[in-house]
Amino acid sequence: MDRQEVWAFTVAMYGRDGVAKQCLELQDRCGLDVNMLLFMFFLGQKGMAPHSINALETAVRDWRENVIKPLRRVRRHLKGEPRETAQDLRQKVKADELQAERIEQHLLCDAVKPVPCDDPLAPARAYLSPNRFALDQPACDKALADLIRLMGIDHLNES
């Protein structure tokens, strides 16, 4: 799996209008891993799916829990701090959090055992499901449809 290609896809998709907001709402609402979701979209667009989402979750869980989430908590805590020095620190933590997210993607790339998949949305649909998160099926379907629209996935499939 080409790490650079995965990262470029993630940055491009996350940067599209409304995608970050939607992803972060899902992250805060039900604990969804934005990196994992975007990785699932990437795999689907490449005609692949992971052999096991659970295996991928296991591969990144320790890193996510012990590095990414603590950095995120610190960054969010510093957001309301009025001191300029605190905001300088917040920017450094933000850069570290982004680097940690990139490392998580490397872990995903190393851990994935891809299998062919004819449905480019199947991996994202399998990840964003009531089986994984405290969301009902209509909420999962709506979130997925919103992300597909915001990301312009239909246009990607035409190329």
C-alpha cells in the first residue's frame, strides 16, 4: 500500500468543504476514527476492502488511545487559553497530532490485507455501521450519503 497515495487522498478528501465538520461530528458523537473512515473510502476507490476491519482496529488501537487522543485532548484544552504562549503551544501540539495521524495511516497501510471489492463504498459502509457505533442504520446511511456528496465520490468513480 502506497503510504503517500493514502495520505494525499486523506488530505484531499478531508480538505473538501464540509468533510472535516461531518467527520469530526461523527468522531465526537460516537467515537468514529476519522483516519480509519477515510482509509476505508480510499480502499473502496481502489477496488479493495480490508480482509478484517477488526484487525485494522487492533493494529491502531494502542497508538490511537495512547498518542492521538491525548494530543487531541491537550489541543482542545488549549483552544480557550487566552495567553499567546498557550496558543503557540497549541499550534505545536496540533502539528504533532497531525503527524500522529499520519503515523496511524502508516500502521493501517502496513496492517491491511486487501481483498478485491466491486462496491467502492462497501468498506466505508462496513466501518460506519450500527455494528461498530452507537448510531442506528438511518443515521449511518445519512452520514455516509452526506460524506459521499461532500467528498464528490461519485465523480471519483467516473474516472
